[in-house]
Amino acid sequence: MSGTNVELTSTEISNLWSSYLKSSMELRFFQYFHATAENLEVKNIVGKMVEYSQKSLDDLKEIFIKENMTIPLGFTEKDVRLDVDKVFSDTFILYICHDMTMLSLSTYPAAFPDCTRKDVRNYFQNAIEYTIQIQNEITDLMLSQGVFLKSPQVAMDHTVDLVDEMKYLNGLFGRSRPVNAAEIANLSRVIHRARFSKMVLVTFSKLASHKDVKQHFSKGRDSLEKVLETLGDVFEKENIPYSASGDYNTFDVKNSPFSDKLMLFFVNTCLGMFCFIMINQALTSSLRTDIVTKFTMISTQMKKFYGKGLLLTITEKWLEQPPQAFDRKV
């Protein structure tokens, strides 16, 4: 049966639950961005994202109510203050919105094939289609404003050849081969990502009120600085230019527009999940041993940081327990 009168699978419940938390988080950020954006084109795009996030929550609530499921608390009006002065420049707002769409394009397509019930498949299909559309609008606007961060453009060897020696993998000892296109792309993506994440953590560390949360963000900032040094060293040795840092301008405010709970969830999900997606992609497509070693070390460091972020969420009693099966051991 493919209708809506069959019970949800555990995978569908998990995907819907996670989507609700994600959408409720996004709504609070988008509401603040819309209230503080000054550029009309940026405000127009963020306005669309506010509308869709609210629609997404309404659609999910409809499914939860129909299934007699508990609706997650998620993030409410208490987690954002719309009357606080502007914190992020309009360009920084675009970077954050673009980052959220990138996460959506990683999670929604992964959820879609695991769902069988028609209404759930429709939800994720619509989410994918909307995300592609809004990401195109964001990308076009960033390109028109000259703020989109592109990968390096370098002269490539167009000769078709096959690897016939093990030294192609060498990077730790002796003379190594030049980096290939996949390695350049991965290094560039992770460097851009690390810069963006670092500036988010710099900003959040200033806004956080809890001492432990503030210290956690500061430690993340320091860890990402080491990542930038480690990976930037490869490009410097290869004499490959890469784009300068983005426009991550922020403004000091007396009061934070976001709750510590909201900021920590953003760091754990948007920064954390996509961090590992990028690193795993880099590990599987990089062949030079020195680059693989660097990414392996970075992965270990990031696992420790984001693991501590999860523990902090539990310690502060901010982690909602997802639906679980009845205890059959009793």
C-alpha cells in the first residue's frame, strides 16, 4: 500500500522528527534575518524562507496530529528576539542562508528514498524542490553582488593517462605529485567551510550568556583556526591561489537575539553535520597520503569538539528525546 492509511516506519518517524527540529530552528533565524536585513533583495529571499519554514512546520504538525504523535517542542518565540539590533551584515546573512540550504540538500535527498508512505514522500519531494529553487536564488544574488566564494581556477594537465606507479599516492616522504582537481576542490571547500564556521563561532561566543556555552564556542573557534593553518599549508606549498575570506562582518549588540539553546543546536547540526559530510567526501576522493592524513586528524579533532557539544546539550537539558520503541525488556 502506498497511501496515507498505513503506519509510519521508524525511519519515517526519525526523518520527520529531525525535520521538525531543523525547520523550527531555521524559522527563528530567518525571522531575525528578515527583521534586520537592509538590502531589499536579501530581505525578499529571507522572507520566502520564513514562509516556507512556517509551511514546513504546519505540514509536519498535520502528520504528527494524524498519527497521534507528540509534536516536538523545537524552538519557539522564546528562542529569538526580533527587537535586537542588527548582528550580521547582509552578506553574512546570505552566507548563513546558503549554508542552511546546503544542509537541506544533504539531508532531504537522503531521507526521501527511505520513505514509503505517499504523504511523507510528498513532503520531502516538495522540500527538495523548494530548496533547489531558493538556493539558486541565493547563489544568483551572491554572484551578482560579487560575494560568492568560488573554488580555485588553475591550469590543468589535459593529457589522459593512467596511474601505473604507487608513488602517485606519496605525499609524506620524498617528492609528491601535484594535487589533482578533486583534491583542490575538497581542500577549497573545507577551507571555505572552516572560515565560515569560525566566524559563526566567533559571533556566537560573544552572544552566548552561559559560561560553558561561551567557552565551547571559543574552543571551536581555536580548533578551526588550526584547521585553516593545516590545509592552507598545502595550497601554499603547491603555489595554488584560493579566494580570500568572505564578508563576515558583524556588529556588537548589548543583548543576544538568540537563546544559547538555539545557537548550540545550529552549531551541532548545521556546522557539525555538514562538517563531517565534507570531510568524509574529502577522505574518499583524496589519494595523496599527506592530504588523507591531514583530513583524518581534522576529523578526529572535530569529533571531539562536536561530541562535547552534544554532551553540553544534554547537561543543559536542551536535548529532546526522539520517539522510541516501548521497552520490551520489562
